[in-house]
Amino acid sequence: QKEVEQDPGPLSVPEGAIVSLNCTYSNSAFQYFMWYRQYSRKGPELLMYTYSSGNKEDGRFTAQVDKSSKYISLFIRDSQPSDSATYLCAMSAMNTGFQKLVFGTGTRLLVSP
Amino acid sequence: SQTIHQWPATLVQPVGSPLSLECTVEGTSNPNLYWYRQAAGRGLQLLFYSVGIGQISSEVPQNLSASRPQDRQFILSSKKLLLSDSGFYLCAWSLTGIRLFGQGTRLTVV
């Protein structure tokens, strides 16, 4: 079993839809949870991060962490064609000094006009 | 604010040639630095990380090496490239558990 599982997609939605992207994990020691957006041929861009549990909102983006279920989510409201990209979740734990960052394989999102 | 520079953006090299990719970070001191490789359709693979000048940890034994000659400079090298070294190479830095990436170098070995 992989430490972090993420559906590769592609996930196709119409413009304006609410998008839900998810990852599950098995290591209960993870404390930092990150979401990256990666456009084709570009480096991953940090969208949001959460330390420990709870929700965090930034504009159209909301990140949620449910440590009891070992489940994290990224919601995108009013999705735009410019949101079309691959979204990577990533996690790290203090017992590795946060050196080991475990990534999901990424979900490809396609938002059609 | 902190910025990370990575160059070149693309590189085509013949098999057996040497490689040197450079990464520099601005606006911070004593960052942790990382080199990743991302193969097409696959996840990010950590190659090397460094917590200080001259301190390099290798995650995957292979045809590559890394050096950190200055606090904010990280270099990925190879003496002789293999076809299997082709990929998208990313430099990253962190001060806490958060990692920030450069724009990457797409290396094609022919």
C-alpha cells in the first residue's frame, strides 16, 4: 500500500463547477499537508498548506484535513479553464525532520469553457 | 520575498556527456535544498537533499551527484549521462515542512 493515494483522473468539469480533489494516507505521523498545482512543463506551485488538522480557505480554494479518517481535500469553487492543471497533494512528518515529503501521483483536472 | 532560480529551462545532451544544473535561492539563509526528478506520468522522486554547505544526502544511488558550494547554491552533476537520465529535474527549498519548487529543467539525453 502506498503511503499516499490520489486518483490520477483526468477529472473533467464545466467552467463554474465546484471541484473536489482528494488524497488518502496511511501514516498517522503526517502533520504538514500541502496542495500543489502543476501546469504542463512547469514546476509545482504551492497552492495551500495546512499544519495538523482543520480547514483553510484562500479565495476560491479551500483545503480540509481530516486526520481521524486520514483524508485531505482541496475544493475549488467557480472553477475556471485556467485551473486546468495537475494537482499534487504532499505530506510530511516531524519524525523525519520534515525532510521526507511524500507526494500523491497527482490528479489531472480539465475545466472546459 | 524568497525566490528560487533554476537553469537552464531545457537541455539536450548526448549520451556520455557531462551535466551541470544549477539552482540558487534568494531572500533566505541556510535553507534546506533538494533535487527531484519527475519522469513523464510519474511522481516526484527525491534525488538529493542538503541541510547545509557541503552536506549532501543521497536518496537514490545512481549516475548523478550533488554539491552545495555556497549556502544558497545547489548543483546537480553527472560525469557521463545515460539515456535513462532524461527527465524533468526540479530544485526545491524549505525552511520548515513546506517545500517550494523552481521552474524545472527538462533534460533530454540523446
